[in-house]
Amino acid sequence: MRLDLAAASKESQNPEIVILDFGQLACQDERPLGGMALSLNIDERASDIAREALAIFDRVATSARAELSRFKGPSAESLAPLNTLTTEKAVAKLNEIGREMLNGHQILSREPAIARVIAADESDKTTTFYISRFAPSGLLNAGVRFASYNAPVGRLASLRPGGYIDVPGGSLEVVERTVFHAEALPAGWDSRDTIFEADGQKTITVVSLLRLLSERDAPADALDEIERMLKAAEVDDNVTIGRKRGIIDKMQLRDQAVLDEYQDAIFRLSLDSQLLILGPPGTGKTTTLIRRLGQKLDPHGLSDDEQSLIDASPSSLPHAQSWIMFTPTDLLGQYLKEAFSRNNVPAPDLRIKTWIGHRKELARNHLSILRTANGGGPFILKDGAATITPDAVQSPIEWFEQFQAEQNSAFWSGLEGAAATLTSATDAEIAKLGDRLSAAVQSAQMSSAASGIYALVSLSEDVRRVLGRVRADVDSVLKTSLARAQAGARTQGQNFFEQLIAFLDTLDDQTDQADDDLDDDEEVEDEEERPTNKPAAAQRAYYAALRLQARSKARRRSTSSRSALVLGWIGDRGLTDAEASGLGERLGWQLSLNRFSAPVRQYLSKVPARYRQFRRGERGGRWYPDANPGRDLHPLEADLVILAMLRAGNALLADNRVRRNIERSAYEPLRAMYDIQRNQILVDEAPDFSPVQLACMRALAIESIGSFFACGDFNQRITDWGSRSEDSLRWVEPSLQIQRISIAYRQSRQLNDLAKALADPASGNLSDADLPEDVNNDAVPPVMASGLSEPEDVALWLSQRLSEIERSVSPRPLPSIAILVHEEAAVRPITDALNAVIEDQNLHAVACVDGKIIGRDDEIRVFDVRHIKGLEFEAVFFVGVDRLAASEPSLFERYLYVGATRAATYLGMCADDVIPPALARLSDHFGERW
């Protein structure tokens, strides 16, 4: 289909403008393009579009501000008559609509449009679209044909001339595209670095539309020869062929209002997709991720199927709040939070998290893996715990799968053993119940875990009734023994209970529970709460000692646990042999019945206990050193336990019968899953996380939607435990779609060439970054120096390079600059030394200790290299590269790659002594100065 641009131009000069309500197409006043010769040159065409666009900007912004001044929002009174069963959801929906309308008007008042597109249908009839980040239907009087970028038709803004989208009844092909960067100035609306593209024409960039119009409108005959020459120079400076490389002047993610066609196609994929974007640095992976979330939170960007999934979601939060994004560092989280804010997505700390922080929250507050003041789980999380081997770090998938298989086997075999104990009981009622439970367990092992748990839940009421009788018998024996001990002591003028409390006080300085004692904890009734006062604690300790006495007699076992110490102190003031024998039998029944009294809780909540058993059994093997770990738990161990619990819960929730009965008390532990799961899970810098960690994140996505979106680059992995291959990520989610983007927008040609050379060929993950078309990507080569051993020497070298940058960007101010050092201890010394030198240049450096964002945009920031994943700057200096090579030999080349790819145009590296070999081999890429 050949299209005539002149006809499109004529139509646009006097547009009859209507609102396009989000995704709906308005093809009013459409005219054929055919036949007319192209008569307008490219400058004239740009001027016509500029005049039209700036007028529309003003009208839309004025209308939006008027709507804001009148805006009160929808109210619950509009829901009459109210249904008390649905009022809460209806009011929440109204509030969401109100926020959406308010945000929409605010967006349009600040940025009326992001693109203008002329598109032709299959009959060569054209429609002119103005695309905005948001297009509420309340602006009908603004006289603009608008579409939301999030709506399906908004994809037109991402397509270059010749691209097309399918619409009902045919297709639309882009004939001409203009991309705006609107801003309000005292002189009126303008658009900076506006890009014009038309079929068969060269791309041009206009620095300022206001300048363009003033230059075009100036009467040529009123200018003398010198003025005309100056005016021509201004025009040449304002209008350039091709796209213009931007300069990063702030420490923030670039605001890319319009994605390229590849990014756009990815972010529009269905809500229930499981996606991974892979690409070199600067390809817009994170931007695509942010824009996807924004689109999936916008009701007008969702399809009917997506909205149905949301309506049926069991999430405990409204959809707009039901998401979490994981990042490797707090600094990157703050960086992303600001980017979300610019894209009008509220992103509080509750929704942008590091896995380190969220892991602890899950393990401590939700899954009862970690100890708390009120009891909690069995473990104490310690970052430096020496509880695992390097094999566990390097092979997390094998480690997890072995644990998962063994703990699952332990659960069902434990039920088998418990059923056998009950079947052989001398109590007829218990034996009969044991037969029923045994049959259910045998059947469960031939079907799914969910089916088995469901069958056991159906028997749990009978189990609890019999358990109550057995528990009463046990309590009677224990209370009788304690009363007898107290009475015997009183005959001798003593108080047994006070003596017991005093003895327990002597044990307080000892380990509260040695690892050898942990088996005993399992046999305490699940319902028993940790005592909060000394008398209650003494009673609990006495009963625990008597249970140990009874079990030891029944099983002929000994132990050196805390309970054993108490039992030794009690001496002959405990059970008689006959009592111990009878109690041992009943305790066996009680323990076995306990396993069946709450099947869901046993299946989920006892995973930490089963991990403890697994760890003990594997001590000295492939995964664990031959040392007693006690209660210490390494963070990577916590990941294993969390994943096992989440997958167990999701396996149950996958069963329709379980979901139908989810409100029953028996499924209460499973309902708690909805409190920690979200409609959408997003992950930035995914390779920095282990496959087990990523699988935990995937398991936090509500299964009925399964929305999981991650992005990253294997070459940028800077953790020993991070994911190393696509296969490891497919283990996380077998249905994972892997999408690649390769157009790098950040770096100059020289730095892109260096990045390709730095990529690790041994990993098989070569950098395949391509530079964008129509952009002058040439800049300056990176620079390198050695022998700068003192901070003062480094500071002098840096100041010289800073002066060169400042001269090259003049008259603009100094752009965004970062200085990376090899360790946290070097941040302040380098900052202080640099400030002493650059003070005369009226520049200032700020120490970003522990990777925190400090200071203003005009300050030079100094970071430990470990904190800068995902950030970008116009200029980056990497100091002490040889020291980093010595301290991090296994990760040095990755740190080098990550640090070097933070820079867009200027990159400098220096060494205290000599340049490391990994960098020296690339000396041809470097110069000495700019």
C-alpha cells in the first residue's frame, strides 16, 4: 500500500477533532490519500505539525485543569439501593475509578500527548491519532482525537512508518509518526527533541517546536544578510537529520514515554503470562517491566479476559495494590520507585522490595520458620551461618529437589507409621479409626497430594474427638504426678514447685534448645502455647520431662536434652514404672492422632521440622558440613524451606474441592496463603537471584492468574548464588516465555564495542547489543590510567577528566556522574580527596554510603560498585579496579562489565598499581584523555 503524505498533511491542517475513548477507534471524517504529489518539504511539514500540536497541547491541558478544579469523584450514593453483601467491593471500585479519573486529568495537565500518528486503513483512508499516557473520556470538549497508550490502539505510537496493527474489520498502517516530549514553559507549551518520521522521508529531530515556529514565522525580508546567516545557523542547530542522543543529567531511569515496537509487543502480552526479558544493558528491560505493570493496572488497558481473571482473584488486596516487584538492592528499589512515580503508578515500600527483606518477613511473620519472642519456628536466621557447603550455593536446584523429595516422603511415611500405631492400639475405637486412616493414606499415595489431604480432612473431625479423650487421659496422669511430687515435698517442709523454678533458672544461661532436643518439640501438642510466666514454664518443663520418661521407657532411648536435665533433677519424684508404661502408650496414640488432627497444618507447617530432619540426616554430606548447626539457618536454607511451603500450599489450592471448601476451619493455614500472594509478581535483575529464590517469587503469584514478569542479563550477574542459564529459569517456571531485546539505547558506539568485548565468552552469554538506527552514536573512547595509589592522585586525575567533560557539554551543566570504588571503606576517602581538588571548580562530590541515594542532581556521587546494578549515568569512573580484581577474583569480570555499562558516553578506569589482565587485553579500546 503506497500512501501520499501531502494529502495527510492537508487533512491535518484543519483537523475535525473528536475524542477516542481509550481503545475505541473513531474513523470520522476519513479521506483518501491518493493521487496528490508530495509538495511540502520536511521543514514545512514539521512546522505545520508543530503549530497544530502546540495548540492542541494548550487546549487539552486547559481542559484537564478545569476538570481537576471541578473534580469531586464518584460517591457511594450512586449505588442506591446498596447491597450490604457487595457494598465494600462496589465502594472500592468507585474509589478506584475516582483515583483513575483524577490521575488522568493530572497527567494530561502536565503532558497532553506523547505521540501523533497518521494511520491508514486497507482502503487508504487515514485517521490522525494523538496518543497520551492517559485518555479519559471527560475531555470531549477539548477537540482532540485521543487514545490511551495503554489501550490496544496505543500500539500505533510504537510503530515506525510501515508498521501496522490489526483492528476489528481490518488493519491500520502507520504512515507518519511524531513523538513528543511535551513541557510547559513560561512562553507556552513546547516539545523538546521531537522526532518526526514519515514514509519515504528521513527521520528528523527538532530540539524545540517553539523555536521552530519562531524561525519559520520570522519574515525573511526583514533580516539583513548577517541576521539571515545567524538565523540559518539557529535552524541548523534546532533541526537535525536522524535521532539525537540524549544526555543523562539526573540520576533516574530514563522516561521513555513511547516504547519501541519490540518492547511494546512484550509489555502488552496477556496478564496471565510468565515472561522473562533478556537483553544487554541499556535495552529498556526495566522500562518495559514498569510500563507493563502500569498497563496491567489500568482498567482501560485490560482485555475482557484479563478483567475476568482479576474479578475472580482471591487476593486479599484490590488489584491496584496486589503486586510486588523484587530488586537486588535497596538503592535500585528507590530508583525504581521514582520511575514508577513518573509513570503514575503508586509504588510504596510495601510493593517494591528486596528478597532479603521479604524473605525474613515471610519466614518470621507468615510461615513460622524463624523464632520470635512468642515462639514461632525453630530457626534463627544468620547471614554468616556456616551451615552449608559451596555445593549448596552452586547447585541450588539439585539441593532443593533432594530435600523436596525426602521431606515429601517423610510426610507420607510418617502418616503411614502413625496409622499403623493406631491400628495396633489396644483401644478398640482407636484401632478402628486407625484402619480408616490407613486406608486413606494408602489411597492418597496413589493419587495427588491435594486429593490425599482432602480425604484426610474429611476424617479429621473423628480424629479430634478421639484425640480429646486421649489427651484428657494423658493430662490426668501428668497432673497426678505433679500433685504427688508437691505433696511429698511439703511433708518435708519444702516446696517442690519453687525448687523446680529455681533449678530452671540455672538453665537459662545454657542453650535453650540444643539440636538434639528438637525431636522432643515435635511431640509436644501443637495447640500448646509457650508459657509467659515462670510457674507456667515450670509446669510445662515438668510435663515435658515426664513425657520424656514415658517415651524413654517405651522406646528405650536416652537423650541429653533440656528435658533430660530436668528429668535427672526430678529423680524419683516422677512417674512410677506402671504410670510410665501406660503413659508411653497413650503418648504414642496422642502423637499419631496429632498427625491426623489437622492434615493441612501438618502438610504445610511441619515443613521446617522436616527440613531439620533432612539437614541432620545429610550432615557431613554434599550439602552440609559435619558440624552441629543448632538453630542457625543460612539465608539460602530459608529459601529452600519457603519454597517447599509455598509449593505445598499451591498444590493444595490447585484442587477444585479444596478451593470450594477453603472457608472451613481445617483449611485456615491455606487461606493465609492469600495474604502473601499477589495478582502480579515482577522481578528486576533476575539473574542476581538463585533459581530457588526466583521460584519462591513465582510461587507468590496467585495461581489462578500466574502473572510473573522478570528481566535481566546473565552477563550482569554479580552474586555467587545467582541464576546462570535459561534452563535454570525454566525450572522456576516451565511455561516461561523468554523474550529478547537487543537495541541498546544507553551507550555510545565506543562504549557498546567495549561492552561486547567485556562480555564473558566462557559463559556463552555474549552481548548482542545493537545500536538504534538514525542515531549518531559516535562519542569518545573510554580512558584508562594506572599507578594512582593514593586518593589524592586519583582525585587529581578525576578532576582533570571532569573538566574535559564539562567543556565538551558546554553550555549545558555537568551531566549525571558516578564514581565507583572497589569497597565500601573507600567511599569516604575518595569523596574527601576529590572535594579538596574540585572545590575550585565549584563542584561537589557526595559519599553514597551503603548505596543510599544522597545529595542533589548536580552532585557527583561516589558508590561501592556493589550497589549500582540497574543504574545509569552519563559518565562513570571506576577507581581501584586492580584492588577489586584481587578481592573478588571470581566475580571481578562481572563487576567490571556491570560498572562499565553504567556509563552512557564517558567512561574512565584507573588502577592503584597495574591494570588487571582482564582489562589490559582491551587497551586498544581506551585513550588517555578526552
